[in-house]
Amino acid sequence: MTCRSAESTLMRLQRTLAATALLAALPSLAACQGDPAPPAGRAGASPSPSVARPSAGGSIIEAQQYVRQFTSCEDLSGEPDDPRLPTSEFTRVGQWSVTQRGVCSDRPAHGELVFYVASDMKEFQERYKQKVMDAIKGGDGASGLNSRVFVGKGYVVTPTQTKSALALARSDLRILTCNPTFAVPKGYKKEKALVEGCVLSDFVGSSDGSGSPNLETPQDPGGEKPGQPAQGSLGLAHAGSIAELRKLVQYSVDCSHFSTDPGTVAIRSIDYAPVVDGNPLDWGVNGRALCGEPGVPSVPTTSTGWISSAT
């Protein structure tokens, strides 16, 4: 090789390295300066292997780079008084080992994504579990069932909209759920959390039916199972009347003897204690019924139950 050709080769190599460095810098530059159109991964493509989730001690910019493969995340801000931050946030910098917090907008979903970078993810999960358990003890038995706490390696993302949550569920992030009544539905991923009593999954729960698709068969031999949609989210079982509620529970309890008589449903016996005391309307209850025979001390009875239709 001549000196001239060697110099020419060196110049081409330098130009190639400079172009490569520029391409490598573009993701970080875009994350800091604003947002282009949503990435191709949002349409369902697999995560890019070149962008890993940040480890403990990472940054909200790294976290933004990852989630933008799946959903829009515009105008990232770390300002503590950003008006997009929820007024009822569950934690902030200095609590739960959180070192950084930020928020960006998922405009197509009309919502926000809140980021938390944590130095100790086990502590974060322990504190979140305690918050859920405290709410349950306070009477909110459904607390955390429709969790939006997406856990990464060293950071957490909490979308405010179900549409954003469904997009993130396609990623390697996992939803942290600590309500003891929650069970990951068939067909969804289930992983151990760092805290006993919590679970990580890719199932997005939603009480309005807009969450993760129903992968379980909602049909019984006799026809459609009440309260379970054939498609869409599993959500929560729904009954619009006492008659519908009877159909809903008859698959798990004997409801062959059924009474809506006010005297019967108000009976107290050795194996039956109504949940509602006093005036039912004070509890928002507009209908009550009894499945089974109310027990008495001298007469064995079949299983009994109390059902109600509440507003």
C-alpha cells in the first residue's frame, strides 16, 4: 500500500468513526431536547437489545430512552413543582430510597408517566407494600389491585392512563402488585418481587374493562358465564341487578334456595352474620337476597350466603 492510499484510508476511517459517534449520541440528545414521533417499538416491535434498562443509580433520561420504545414520553422534566405531577403521589425524592423523580407526557394517551430512580429497589417495594396494606386495613380492600407501578432495574414508571400501561406491558418492565387477593391470570407472566407477598406481572388490571385482554375462557357448557366478557379485559365481575347477581354466584355456591324476603335477609343465625348493619340505604345498598337456608341452633343447614346489589 502506498503512502497516499494509506492516508486516504485513514481519512475515510476517521469520517466513519465520527459518523458512528454522532449516531450514538442522538438518543441522548433527543431525550434532552424534546421528542420526535413515537418510536417504532410502540406498534408492537421487540425492545431494541442496544438500549438496556438502567441499573440502580441510573437517571430519568436513561429511563425515558427505554420507555420511548413502547409509548410516547414527551417534555421530560425533573422539576419538583411540575404541574403534571399527580397531587396524590405516593412518594418523592428522599423517601423510599428515591434519588430522582421526573415526569413526561404521553399525549396520544392524554396522560403522564412519572419516573422514580431508587438506590434500593427492595426498600422501594417494601414501602409500596406497606402503603397498600395500610390502605387495606383502613377499609380499601381493592387498594393496589389495578397497580400501575412498573418496576425496572433501579427505577419505577407509573403511567396515569391505562392505554400507556398497556403499551409498557409489552416491555421488560413488570407491574408490582402487593394486594394479597390478586392472582396473575392464566396466560400472563409471573415473577417474584423483591418483597414477600408481592408479585411482578405483565397483566394490566382495570375495573372498566379497558385493561389487558381476557385470555381465559369465559364460557360454561350451559352458555356464557355472567360477569366475564368474551373479549377485552377481565376487569371485575359486574351485575346490574339481584337476578344477575344470583346467576353470577351460582357457579361457586348453592343458590337453589333464593329469597329476597325482607324478613329472611335480615335474619341472624349461628352461621350467618350480615356484613351490613342498620339501614342498608346508608351503605348504598338498594337490594339484598339470601342464598341457602338460614341456620338455627337445632337444625343443620346447607351453606348460606349473603349477596347484595349496591350503587
